[in-house]
Amino acid sequence: MNNQPLTPKEQKVVEEFEKARPGLGAIIAETNIRNNDKTGWGEIIADTPEEDLVAREGSSTNSFMYRRIGG
């Protein structure tokens, strides 16, 4: 697991996930960012424009509502 400080964009993702899932979002996001070698989250975040790193609500084809990061 990578213990380096998070980049500003990675920290923003952690904050947005926490807003979407208070009490759990930050743990999920930070764990996936720090396990980048398995998840790829670090590269995805680095390649995503910062303005797209916000929590949004949407729906999937099965009609369940969910929150997600990105456009």
C-alpha cells in the first residue's frame, strides 16, 4: 500500500466520496487510491479534469439511483 501524501486531486476525490457516503466514502476512496497498482484509481484521477471530480447523482439501466464521481 502506498503511504505517500495524496495529491490535491486525489484529496478532492476522497472529500467528494465522503460527501456522497458520509462515514464510509473517504475510507473507500483512499483505500482504492493507495492500492493504485491493483485499482488504477491514481491514473484515472490524474487523467480526469479537476472540474469533473464532483459527486453527482445518476441512474443506471436497472433504475437504481447512485452517486458517482465524474461526468
